[in-house]
Amino acid sequence: MRASIERCRMKTRAQFAVEYTFVIAILFVLLIPGIFLYYNYSTQSLKEITSSKISGIGNSIVNNAENSFYLGRGSRVTLDINMPTGVLVGAPDSGGSRIDCSDVYCEIVFALDGSEAVFSTDVTIIRWIDDGSGNPKLPDAITQAERYFTEPEVSPGNKRVVIQTYTDFVTIDIE
């Protein structure tokens, strides 16, 4: 009699262990895809937030550069921005964040991971680069390498953008 009671208890324990294992397996089957979906969603959301912030920064710089230019020589505007993570530093051989100008228009390009945000204007915009006398280099004197933003300019965090108008161009200095 005692042996049959003991066998019954062991069967009950074994059944409980198997049921517990099945419950844990079902939880894993449900949790793993859920975690994967959440991770993908949050990554995509972060990219969209970065893109939106860059869009606001680029539009603000271009609009204020145009306003400053049309106000005339000596106009100066200071913007406080918060540069998001994910903006790539520029280099002539690999692309990246830069200011491209032609005879007709200028583009401020912020390179992001896998894409670029481009902001166009008909105002000549250059990066503030000291010519050695405390004045900016003229647009014709700027080399291709000097058109690219540096690490301190596009690193994440709070920045101050100084936009200043000269006779026929506008400088931007990201501090």
C-alpha cells in the first residue's frame, strides 16, 4: 500500500515537472518574438526621431541664413540646437555631413546612417574658417576638405550655431 502511494506521488511530481516545462516553453515561444518586435520598433522609432530633429535643425539653419542674408551685411543670428546622435562626420573620400555649393545654390547635407538630409538655398553658405586675421575665408578660397563638418560640430549634444552675413555670403559656425 505504501509503495503504491509513493508511486502515485512520483507520478504527480513528474506530471507537474512536465507541465511546468511546457508552460516555460510556451512563455519563451511568446516572449522571444515579442522582444524582437519591440527592439525593431524602438530602433525604427529612434531613426525617425533623429531624422525629424535633423530636419528641424537643417530647416532652421537655412531659413535663418536666408533671413540674415536678406537683412544685409553685418546681420548675425545665434541658434541653440541639440544635435542628435547618428550624424556622420564628413570627409572628401567618404562623403558625410558637409556644405556643397555651386554657382546657383548651396546645400547643407547631414549624413545619417544609410541616408542623407539635404537642405537647399540660393544663398551662398560656407563654414566659418578663420583666414588667420580673424576674418572668414572667402568662398573661393575654401578647399574641398574644408566644406565637411568636423567631429565637434556634429557630435551629439547642445550646440550654438552662429550665422553671420558678409557682403555676398553667409557663414555658419557650429560651436
